[in-house]
Amino acid sequence: MSAVNECDNGVARVETVHTFLNQVVAAVTFGIYTPITITVTCAAASTAQEVLDSEDQLSVSEAAGYDEIRDVFQQASEKAIESESPAYVVFGQAAQ
């Protein structure tokens, strides 16, 4: 199952958590099996459209390397601080 396939309007948030039980399992298996709990929150239709229409949108190509991704997130954080509003980073499509 893929979050991209399940969330019609895109993904709003992804949280990964190492619960106490996950850590116990990892310890018992000597780190061979290290489970994590992942919670994916799908974006609402209005939120997805807001991101696509936003002037504060930055994009990262699917083929981007680590340095390019880091630079785009740095630009997004500076833009968000400057404008005191969210800056969006979109993967795999060009900014409008």
C-alpha cells in the first residue's frame, strides 16, 4: 500500500515513531528487525489546491540529489520566515 495511491489530494504529514513496543522488538531481535510506526495524514482537497496555487511553492525534480533537496528546503525556510507564511516544497513537478 502506498500513501500516494491512498491520498487523492496528496500527503499532508508523515510521522514516524519508535514506540516502546517497537524498541522492545528491536532489542529482542538484536536489531535484525526494527519496526517503526508510521502515520500518514492525507491532505484535504482545499489544502492540496492551496499548495498548487501558492506563490510560495518551490519544486524539486524527481532526479534531484541530496544537495539540491537541501538547498530547496533552505530556500523554503528562509522564504517562510521572511513572509511569515508557509512555503511549500513540491516533489516531482514544476512550480507554477
